[in-house]
Amino acid sequence: MSTRQPAPQVAEQAQARAAEQARRRQAALTELGSLDCLHAVPPNERARLLDMSVFRAFPAGATVLGQQKQDRFVFLVLAGTLQLRLRDKNGREVLMGVLARGDCCGEGPLFGDFFRRMSALAQSNCQLLQIPLAELRAALDTLPALAAALRQVYKRRLVECTLARVPLLSQLLPLERLALAALLQPAHLPRGSLVLRQGSAADALYLIESGQVVVEQNGQTIATLGEGDFFGEMALLSSQPHRANVRALTPIDVLMLPGTDFHRLIEQRPDLEAQLRREVEKRLRNGAAVRGDEARARELELAVRTGLLRGTHLFVRTPSLCPPGCRICEEACAERHGQPRLHLDGVPLERSAAGAIEQLDVLDVCRQCSAGAECVEACPEDAFERVENGTLIVTDRCTGCGACVPACPYDVISLRPLAPPRTDGPLWALLRGALERARRPPIIPLELARPAVRADKCDLCHGFADRACLSRCPTGSLRLVPIDELFPW
């Protein structure tokens, strides 16, 4: 006996299912449109976003951001609350704020923010929409309203992150930092700009949002400052002219707190003034130490000139641990990449170790500049990309034009010849035969243009499980050292 349903009944059920799916989809699109961060995004772009998304539920206490796998997503909060946290320059964890329905997190890498690693913890049971970061990045050029909405979130969070990363301000409550953020005046200054002039009157407290500056007193470099640092406080507190020049070492973004608002803030929070004065005393001691120590002054000038302070880590070896004539690290690099990307006998430094003077060698290698990389600025093809861990790599968009080579001030980029594509072997023979049979006059054979060379530089062996130079070093002489460890001052 047949149990097959009549064709009209099957068609009616299919139509009902389609109608129910359409209803649910429309309800989901309406739900997205009700979120604060997406209210200005048109329905067609919300539909594209929905197609990329997966619904996720997280229990209270679960880590939403802060694990490498989950950091590959952007999250939209549909229900529940998340605590957003990051660490200030002293490594202390700071509460950025509490996210609720209509907020989002994880958008930073879409716009180049790889240095403010935040964590998000589910404060309550949460319902989130999860969007793959790579897929969203690839589609963003065709979603202008969504890109604008996410960039607006990013810019606001950038200010909040800057305030939270400054140890002086990280002690403020999130609402206090939000109120302070409304008073800040953003400014972008190109490389080489004189931000403050020695002897000029105080006008504001400057917070560095991105980039690096050098502090010069009477023509001598006495300090460098970077993201999360501040300057201008000495003149404001003393009501005296600025004691030093502050010059942009890279393009910089700063947030300026006008002098009147600065004085109002420290009147309301005397603890901030006390902390500021302690910082002033520390900086005065450091400046005096540089001026009074010729060797340290020379080393600071050398570090600035050779870009040792541009990134976060440096390849450093202890030559006394190297066997005579050993260049295994260079050879290992060349074996893996076709030519060496690092070179020994770079910048010499001296450090005290166990009561003795230790000679160190900072290798000539890509500095992995954290901000304002000249190679990135010079590249006409946007071929440089900063991956999730902050490493700057050369992508397949490189055409081998060579513009980055002279742009790098440290001479650590070169052009590497590309090997011609293989055309031997049985598979290639079959392919050539198929192409010959398919070709009909007057078809003209076409060959894809392929660059003969490509920009080459250290990318910390991106895509490999190890770093060839470090893995092959037989004595442990070569190390990848944090800059703060090498230059604690």
C-alpha cells in the first residue's frame, strides 16, 4: 500500500516551509535592525551580514574574546551582558565597560587594531551573533553602511582603550573615562612634526593613541614615548614653559585634554595629581640620568636612529656563546626562505650580567614597526598586512615593484627572485595535451603575468610551526627579546 502523499499536498507543505523560513528570516533581519550598532545599516546589508552569522549562546563566566580561536570573530550582543577588559601598560587588568544588547566586540582587527588585545567575559548567560572576521573583512568594501557603523564603534573604543591603557587613568571608573573621553580633542600629526616646543607655554595634556615620539632637551634625545603614554603634564602642573621638544618619530594620533579641563580633573581627583607628580619626578630622574651618563645617551640615540624601539621584540644574540665562525641561524633562515632575512653583526649593545659587562648583538632584521611602518606607506598595492599576532607580512598582492626597499630606513627589505612555475611531470604533460587539443585558431595563447621578484623580509616565519633561526641555534645564543627587557629605562 503506497504512503506517498499527493503532489498538491507535498507542494503545499514545501510552500509552508518556505513561508515559515521567510518569516523567520524577516524576523531576524528586523531584530538586527533594532540593535543600536546596526540601526543605520540598510536591509540589504543586514541580509548579507545575517548570511555570514551563526547564533551562539555562552553561559555566565565563559570567555567570549581572549582565546585565539574566538578572536577570529566579531560578536553582536543580542541578550545578556559581557565585561570588556584589557591590560594597561603596567600589565594590570582594567575594566573597559559592560556590553549589553546592541553592542559589539572583536571589530578591532577590521581596521588595523592589533595592539589592544581585549578580553570579553560573559557576565550573565549571553546570546550572541558570531561573524567570521576573515569573511566579514573580505566583504566590507561592498557593505559601506556596515563598515561605517563598525568603524564608528572602533573609533569610540580606540579612545576608551587609550584612556584605559594609561596607568594614570586606568584607575578611573568606566563612566568617568567616558566623561573624560568627551572632552578630548583628537589630532593627527605627520612624521617629523614638532608637537611641543621647548620654552613654549603649556596648553594641554597629550595622550598618545598611536605612534611614537622622541623627547629632546637642548638638542639631546632623553626619552621616547609610545602608545598609551602621555606628555605635557610637567608644564601644566608647574605653570612653567615646556622643558623639552616633543617630536613625532612616526605619524601619530594624539588626544588632547585642554589645560582648563586638566586642572578641573585634578581638582576633582587629588589622587591623580599625586600620581602625576610621582611620574614627573621619575621622568626628571630619567632625564638627568641620560644627560649625566654619556654611554647611556649614546645608546639611546643609537636605538632611536636604528629603529630598535619601533617594534615590541628584537632578535638578540650573545656572541660569546657562539662557536667561532658560526652562522647557523643565517643559514637556517636562507634554507627556509631562499635567502637570509636576518644578518649577524647588527647593532652592538652592552649590558651588565652577574657583575660583568656582556656584549650583545641586535641582528639586522625587520623591526616589525608597531606604527607608521615606512614600507606600508610606500607600497602602492597594499601588499603588507598585519596578521593577528601583530606580525607584518608581505602578501601575494606584492608585484615586486620595489618601492618598499628604499622606503625602509633600516635596510632590511630586499627583492627575492621568484622561481618559475613548474611545467614538468605527468600532470603538466596531460594538461598541456588537453590545452593543445582544445586550442583552435585563431585563438591566441594567453599567459598570466607573473612578477619575477617579490619583496622579502622577516615575518617571524609566519605560517611555520617554529622560527628557523631560533630552532637551529645550537647554544641558545640567539633569543627573541621584549624591548622593555632590553631597554628597561
